[in-house]
Amino acid sequence: MHTLAVSINYKTARVDLREQVAFNDSNIEKAVLELKDTKSILENVILSTCNRTEIYAVVDQLHTGKYYIARFLSEWFDIDIEDIKSMMTINVDADAYEHLFKVNCGLDSMVLGETQILGQIKEAFERSHKLEATGTMFNKLFKQSMTLAKRAHRDTKIAESAVSISYAAVELSRKVFDSFTNKHIAVVGAGEMAKLAIENFKGRGANHITVMNRTETRAIEIASDYNIKHAAIDRITDVINDADIILTATGATEYIIGVDTLQHVSNKNKQRVFLDISLPRNIDPNIKREESLYLYDVDALNGLIDYNLKERQQAAAQIEQMINDEQQQFTKWLDMLGVVPVITALREKALTIQAETMVSIENKMPNMSERERKVISKHTKSIINQMLKDPIQSAKELAGESHGHEKLEFFMDIFDIEEDVVALIEAEKDEAKRAKYYRMKQLLNQVKTIR
């Protein structure tokens, strides 16, 4: 078995391409179930966000698994399979575990250390778990990765400081106002930066936001999307008069807010924060003459971002070590998982020999009392347990060594239990694959009946 992490993300594909391979809420459960029934796929989790579409899968064969996942994406989105392959990266086994750990901790995000991805992965895993598309491997791996991500954000400063222009603008505003509750925030612009700023302000508790734009229909659309107010751009002076924070994010080549704009503001002594995240600038820097006014432009915000990014990079280095430790722990658990059927087969063979010996003794000594039979059975089992103690311990140690699988094969040859181990593995395969086998068997039986 192998674990695959197939990723199409902001590093491998442009946004217009990522849009074509994004699952939506209405069909993602159906996708999980279809992938569950796909050849070679034993477990699967599908993650779909604005920056990435990823499929995590446990497969019975490496190359077959890779092919069928690519084919699944190609058929689901009606895109040529070669185009799908050109967009995706594939991590296998240890690299796949590391990839999931990094994604969950925010180390693979566009904004280093962002925490939203943790909730998205949790939702993706819980969806697959509910649909019985996960088993022993992913139940362990995903829970371990989520626990690690929580610890990483709790024990480091990875998510404490702003590293995007819009988020930095919000953070600088908080140096003046401790809370945004009941503060009037005016946002001028209707592009991505303006929308991100609105999202960040709302995320910090802002409940009174007005959006303005030269194209008023765009302002109306955004106001509707975010459940905020809108105003015509020619009312900017009235809005500023009432506002506590004013943020500009437009493509205008001239000042939208100048010294003359503020001359028409009646409440000049009110404390206000002006945030200009535009380039060229939208706010005349000369407005800073008012003592009650704070003005931050892109350079001021970039200075904060550069400082904060260094802090996050230092935290990321700490988390990398945490990931390395967790990956080793998971690999060790996986190795032990592989040795379980070997130990079970060895025990069962030994106990079978003990049971056959007891039958032979009872045949030769038919007059044994029940007490005598119990004593002999107990002591022969004790001999078995003592004899198995060292071999079992050796099997556990072999699992963690380099070339452990080869050594375990030699171990199985010595005790002649290879066929028993294979039988146990087949019997304990994921329920999804067994169900698939039984459905196929039923279809074959139906075909035979028709014939």
C-alpha cells in the first residue's frame, strides 16, 4: 500500500486554471463516493479551497493509483488528462505525510502561517470519515496532523503578525482603536484588496462598514455580498465626516482624498485613521497636518509586513522541526502497523500447534480429569508464550530498522508464516474495498444467472 498526496495549487496553476478544477459544496460528497469506488483507491480525502484542490489517497498499487486519480479528475472536470497531469504534483508516502503536515500548519499557504486551512482540512476529513471513505491509515494521519497544527499555532508566533497588505492595514488600525465594535469604517474600492480588507475588518468584529466605488453597481454588489452599507462616491465627504477609519484601495491615478476634501469635513477634531493601500496613492500625504489624524500608506504597511514575515519565518523553522518529529512518529506507528499481522500469524500458528498437541494428549490419555486437562493446557500455553516472547520483540525491532520490510520477510520465511500473514492482511483490508469486491461478485453472479 502507498499514500499519495495529489495537489493542484497556487504554485502549480494560475487562478483561471484552479477555478476549472474546484469542487463545490453541492457535489464534493458525490466526488468522494465516486473516488471511493474507483479501482486501486482504498481511502480518500478531497480538499478544495480557493488556492488548492488536493486528493489524499491510500492506494494498493503506486502507478495504478496515480493513473486512476488523474483519470478521475480528468473525467470529473472534463479536462484532458495530460492537462490535469501538467497542473498537479504528486507526493508519495513519507513526502505525502510531510506535505499534509505542512499544509495543515499553514507552511504551504500563500499567506505563511494562515489558520483557515486547518478548519478546511478538518471539514474535508470529517466529510470522508462520515462517508466511510477513510480507514485505519487516514484516521490516524489526519487526526495527528490536525493536533500538530493546533500545537504549532499555540506554541509559536506563526499566526500572530500580519503578512498581507489588507491584514496589516487592519492591524495598524488596532494601534489606534482597541475595538472595531461601533466604529464606522469606510472602504473606497471594489477590487480584491478592498474585499480582503472588508473580510479582515469583519473578522475583527467590525459591524458598521460602508463601501464606495466610482462604479456604484460594484459597490452595491459588494454591500450585498458582505451585508454592509454602500454610498455613492460623490458622498465621500459626508461618509468621512462620520467615519472613524477610511481605507482606499482603487486603481485611480489621482488623489481621491485630498486636503480640500477634509476642509469640507465638519467634525475635524474627531480621531480618524486613513489607510492608503493603493499604488499610485489615493490619499494626499499632506492631510497629515491634522493632529487627530493618522495616515498609513503602502510603505508603512510593507515595513510592518517585512518585520512580521521574518517573525513568521522563524516560527516556520520551529514548526519544520515539529513536523519532522511527527513524521517520524507516524512512520514508526506505520511500521508497527505492518508488523501486527506478522505477530498475529506467529501467535496463531503457535496456538494452533498447542491446540493440536492437546488433542493428541487427550487421545492418548482419555481418562484425564477436567482439572488435569486445564493444568496441561495452561502449562503448554505458558511454554508457547515464553518461546514467543523474544521472537515477537525481535519482529517489533526489525520493523523500525532500515530495510525492515526485507528483514521481516526473512523472519516470515524462518517461521513459515508468509501465507498466513497474506491471508490476515487480505481479511483486514479496508471495508470499502471489501464492499467493492462483494458488489463485483454479486454482479458476476447475476450475469451467470442470466446466462
